[in-house]
Amino acid sequence: MSTDVSGMIECRPIARIWGEDDEDAVWHAAIDLFLLNTGNAYNALACLFGVRNSFGFRPLTDDRGLPEDASTGLRGAFNAWGRPQDAHGTTWITWAELAAANWDETDRSGTRSRSMVAGTGTHWAPVWDVMRTLGEVHGPEHVRLVVWFD
């Protein structure tokens, strides 16, 4: 049985201007991953999120759950997808965390790097392009990717 990734990129535009504690500094849904055609290459899912990690990657993020302050748009997409108990591996990561990651780190065998399986030359490139652009506008800590798996 295959594992598919679903999710959304969110941003918090007002936070950069007025600060994270401002009442209007809330997260907004930016774009659904479906539109960016990430595919479900298991080595990428393993190194990024720890899902189907038979490769032995140290995941960048795993099982953080749905953010408590998730946008209305994200919550709607998550709830429309199915019930929360139907999803597994739900997690999130900011553009700041992704930008700071060691993309040369390899899997257990030492043959696959993060960059090789999920870097800018892979199906994940459009996701990184969108997050980078939003990060330049709103600040890297105010852009995040939220994912879940079936």
C-alpha cells in the first residue's frame, strides 16, 4: 500500500510588521501541496518527515502534529481530507528550519543526501521556491509547511 503526502504552505504576513503577539498576526493558507506536484518518493518523505524511513535518514521534523495555531484554510483542508485519526505523521517545519538544515547529510548507507532526494533538483523544488519567496517577503520564521500522510 502506498503512502501519499498531503499538506499546505502557510504564512503569517502581519507578524513581521507588528510582531508575533499582534492579534492580526495569524497564519494564512498560501498554497496546497497538490498544486506543486511533490510526488511521494519515499526517500524524500523519509529524510524530510521520517515517514517510511527504511533509508535511515535523520528526519528534519517528525510527528509534531497539526499546529495549534493552524490557519482556518489549513484546518478546513485537513478536516476535508479525512478524520484526524486517519492521518499519520502529521508535522510541520518553517522555512527558517529548512534553510538551516544540513542538505549534505546522508542516509544510513551514506549514498543518498537530503539534497539528492528532496533538494532543489527534485520534485520538491517548487515547494522550496514558494517557501523561499514567501520567506523573503514575510520572514523565514513566518512561513511553514504542514503535512500529513495516509
